[in-house]
Amino acid sequence: MSIPLPSYERWGSLAGKRVLVRVDFNTPVAEIDGQLEVTDDFRIRATLPLFEELLAKGATVVACTHFGRPDGQVVEKYSVAPVRRRLAQLCPDVELLENLRFNPGEESNDPVFGAALVAGFDYYINEAFSASHREHASIMIPPTLLPSAAGPNLQREVTTLTSILEAPARPFVAIVGGAKVKDKLGIVKVLSHKADQVIVGGGMAYTFEVTQGRSIGSSLFDASYLEVCGELMGEGKIVIPCDARGLREGVPFGSGGDEPVLDWGENIPDGHQGLDIGPASAAMFSAIIANAATILWNGPMGVFEDPRFSAGTEAVARAVAASSAVSVIGGGDSVSAIQGYGLEDQVSFVSTGGGASLEFVELGDLPGIAALRESQWNQ
Ligand code: 3PG
Ligand code: MG
């Protein structure tokens, strides 16, 4: 993966040329004054430098994206209309096609749909790192039909992730969180070979805790991963929380409430559930992070959207920001956490990819990136 991806710079002037840019404008929206509006335009703003550069070179620029999961049907609430409105405010000269996933050919990687998509275009650019783990038509087919290139953000994502995985400054500390062991086990395995220490927090940590004979009450737990979590613990690089904060079992959480918040040490009593790491874990993790020369963070330490259980994630975010290490944040939740605390300028790189960042770390490549590299138009 150290081979540079094909760049659009080699095309020179684009006067009179039509360029199709695959973006990922799958952004959160909410109803505001009776109309869906984009509530986080990070992914749109991240694409503006490319659009401006292409327009300055004389190109006609058309962008295309998926938006939600309409399953191959035209579903009004998945129209890109709100994204178009936001884009029109930020960059009025770029046209945005309607949701690619309104056509079943997108997800089935249909060559006929892919060919129709690129008809009339001279060039294709993939600037959708966060969708490049999907073998979908708009990602896979254009590089087989047109001169194609990697957009600058996609190139940066690949270069940054590759360099920290292949030649990290040490100590390399990875922090992995999130609810489910199932979703993060692959990355924990890879990182426990590449990193010097792997901090595990969030709901997924409880399964690791059980392997150490600890009680976790009714916290999240997946028995089918007990054995492999135990083996990973045995390799000696994984650091798990030493205390927890949570609620009585069955009490609702996620958006605050009046129920008393409880703190425990290593063991959570029956009838209770851990929802965040406790203060001792936050201090221990922060000390490890402070000593790192490279940091990769993916996933929150608790149910951080509930302010009662955000302290662990905030402590990690602040420790990462305070560090002078090369720091890379991936995964939608950790990115919104670091942005929520206003710390995104204090980390080296914020990945636009959630699932894609995970899969890239796990596999070292993504189908959409391979498609660009292998395109015969680029030989
Ligand atoms: C994302 O938001 O994670 C990407 O846009 C991918 O979306 P998908 O999981 O629906 O393919
Ligand atoms: Mg920093």
C-alpha cells in the first residue's frame, strides 16, 4: 500500500472537461422548521478544496453520493435535497446527483448502472474514503471505464493510516471503544500486533473484563467472544478499565435522567450496568496516552451522548488533544466527541471514515482503493 494512488494533477487543464466526483455526503440531518436540514456538514466542507481546485482548472463538476439506506428504492426522506441546499450555500457551482442508492444497481455493483453513471464524463475522482469499503457501482465501476484518480482527502486518509500502521513513532498507543466486541475485535487483533498498548473501553470492554474473573453485573457482554478476548488479554498489550460508572439495571439511559449515578471499582454488582469508565480508569488511560508518540483512537469509552456518562470519553479526548503525539481519530462517534469538545484542531488527523477506517486498519486496503490502483486507465 505504499504505492501512491493516481492523482488528478496529472490531467493538467480541465477546461471543457466533465468530472464526476464520488463523495460521501451521508451526513446527519434533522427536521428544522418542517424541513430536513444537514446538522453536521463536516463531510461536505472537507470536499470543498477539491471542488474549488477542479472548478479553477475549468472543469464542470458533478458530485454523487449515497445518503442513508433506501434499499434501491426512491424514498422521499432519503432524497439528497437537504445536502444539496447546504452544498449550494458552500459551493454553488457543483451539481449533486440524486441519491445513488435510489437505484438497486448501486449496491448490487451493476455494471450497467455504473456505465450509465459515467456516461458523458471525461474523468472520475473517488473522494469518498468513508464509502470505499463498499463494493458498490459508483465506487467500483468508474475506474474501469474512465481515467480515474484519488481525491486529496482519500489520499490523505490512506497515507496517514498506512504510515501509522507501517512505521509508527513509538510508543504507539491505540484506544478502541464502542458498544460491541463483535464490531471491534478485528481491529483490536491487528492493533495488538502493531501497537505497544491497546486501551479497550466502552461496552466492548466488559467481555474482556470477564476473562479476568471480574463481575460486570448486567453490562454488555458477548459470551461468543470470551475465548478470543481471553487470548488477546494473554498477549499482554491490552489495558482494560479498572473501575466503572453506571446505573441500576433497567433504568433508561442515553439522554440524561434523575436516577442516581453509581461508581464501582473493578467489580459491578448484580442488577447494575456499567455505562462509562470510572475516574481511576480515565486517569490511568490519560497517563498512558500522555506517554505515547503515536495515537490511534476509534470508539467512545461509554454512552457519551448521555452527559452522565461522557466523562470517560471526554477524558480520553482531552488526553489525546493535550498530547504532542501524532494522533489519528477515526469512527463517527469519536469524531463527534472530539468535535463536541472543540478539540479537533488539536489532533493530527480526523478521519472521515467510520466503518471504512476500521476496515482499512484491519485489512490494509479497501475495495474502492484497490479499484483505483488497478484501473487500466491509470497504467
Ligand atoms: C458512513 O456514513 O459510515 C458511510 O457513509 C457508509 O454508509 P453505509 O454504512 O450505509 O454504507
Ligand atoms: Mg495534540
